[in-house]
Amino acid sequence: MSVANESRSEEHNMQEHHGSGRYWIVWGALLIFTIITVVTGRMHLPDFGLLLALVIATVKGTLVLLFFMHLVDHKGANRLVIGVSVLFVVLMIIAPMADFATRFRGANPPGSHLSDLPDLNFPPHKQPASTHGGQLKPPDTHP
């Protein structure tokens, strides 16, 4: 059986079957990374939480690509296609992050979690007065 984009040597390499041991090891590694993802997802990691999640997802995706999609056994054009695809995914992640990192401070709306500017609509020291029957009710001054 021949596949259109594989050479004869790749067809010979694909006919060499590997034992199930390596698949169990990769499955165990994926399971451990999934547990790490769940545990760290419940923690509050403001400084490097996103970076950690991206690294874990990248490692898991790479393991799936290499072993379950048999990319480790392929040579030539298949590796080139996957490599270029990974390069474009990395560029699509880096471009918005670079835009956000270099954005003018005033471009983010005040009061949002992306801005350090105070929300001018609801200053922290003033609260809107409650209404009763359409009339403003003075705030309670009793202790």
C-alpha cells in the first residue's frame, strides 16, 4: 500500500511496527501533564500562569504529533509541513502578545482588568445614592 506523498523509504519505515510500550509511556506522560494542568489551573498564578499553560499545552501537542500521529517515523515533506504550521501558530500567538505589551497605556479602557487607570464612572470613595420612589434618598449617617 503506497501513499501519494511518501517515498519508498518512508513506506518501508512505516511498515516497521513499534511495540505498544512507547504508546503507554506517552499516554502516561500526557496524563501527568493533564494532572499538572488541572492542579495549576486551580492555583492563582498571576505572573506566569499563562506561560505555564502554554508550555504544557505545547509539550502535550508535540507528544501527540510525534507519537500518536507517527511524525517521529516520517521524514521529508511531512516534517516540513508540520514545522511550517507550528511556526505560523507561534507567530499568531506572539503577534497579539507583542501588540498588547507595546500598547499605549490610555488605549485600554479605564477600570478594566487590563488598565491601571481608575474607573472615572464609579470612583471608590463615592457610591451612587439609592432611590426610593424616584427621589434621591440621603445616605444613612447613623453609626
